[in-house]
Amino acid sequence: MSRPPINPEKSVAGIAVDPQTLDRVIPESKRPDGTVRKQIKIRPGFTPQEDVRRFRGTKQAQMDANALPKGHIIGWAPPPTSTASSAANGAKPMSKAAKKNAKRKEKREKEKADGPVPDNWDDEDEEETKIDPPSSSVEPNNPAPKAAPARPTANVFKAAIADATKDLTNKIEKLNVKSET
């Protein structure tokens, strides 16, 4: 046999089951002046007026159980969301333009995900210190693009950081800000 919970749920009237004796009681409580009210036992079978539910006939209870959610339209079925199920149902396959648009969209999302995340969102100076890698070029004789450009080295990043700190120190000097150290 499982034990009742340590903090049992109370009814609207405040009646709970005592975990030790399994009797229905109103637990002891503290008054504002600090004194303690005694625990009150409730006779078996007694239901206070606050705990009495509104009477529902069998037909009304059945109607409540079968009620549709609010805003539901009878006979309306939501359109299918997955493309695999629509293809199985005999829907048209994607056209060339739709495929191109899907590829473009995927490429844009990938570029957004690969984009740099600034360390400080309030800094507008980061745009000036941003380093753009050289873009790949296509030669007129060779239609294939060159190999992917090399990533900037650590020295380039150190130089950019040094420039940014110089700019920041110049701005602080213009403001005549004196450090306390």
C-alpha cells in the first residue's frame, strides 16, 4: 500500500488527509498574532458546502464530455503539413523554380547561421574592425571557381584587435576620463 503525500492537496474548504492517521482533517495553522490553531477532525462522510459541486444530470455530463474545443469548426480538417504525405497523396512535385527558391532559402539560412556573433551588441565600432575574407573569383578562361579562400590568420585578428583598442583609447582620451588606479 502506498503512503499518502507529505503535503496533501486541500479541498476548497481546506480539508486534507492526515498522512499519519489517514483521517480527513483541517490542518493546524498559525494566527497573525503567532498562536496556533488546533487540528480539527472531520467526520467521515461530511462534505462542507464549499466542496459541494454543482449538480449535472447524466445528459449534461455526457454533453460536457463530448464538447468540442472552443473555436472548432465542424467538418473542417486542417491541411497536411508535411511534403512527404502530400507527395504520397498524388500532389504535384516541385517545379524547377520552386526547387531553385528552396535552394536559395537554404543557402540564406546557412549564411545566417555561419555569420559572426558580436561579443558586445552595443558596440558599433565592431563593424569598422570587421575583416572580410577575399571573395572567390571566376576567371573568364576557366568557368570553375578557384579553391576556397584561406581563412585569416591569427596575426590578422591580433592586428584588428590592436586597432580596435587604439581607437578605444583615443576616444577615452578625448573624453578626459581619468582612471582611479
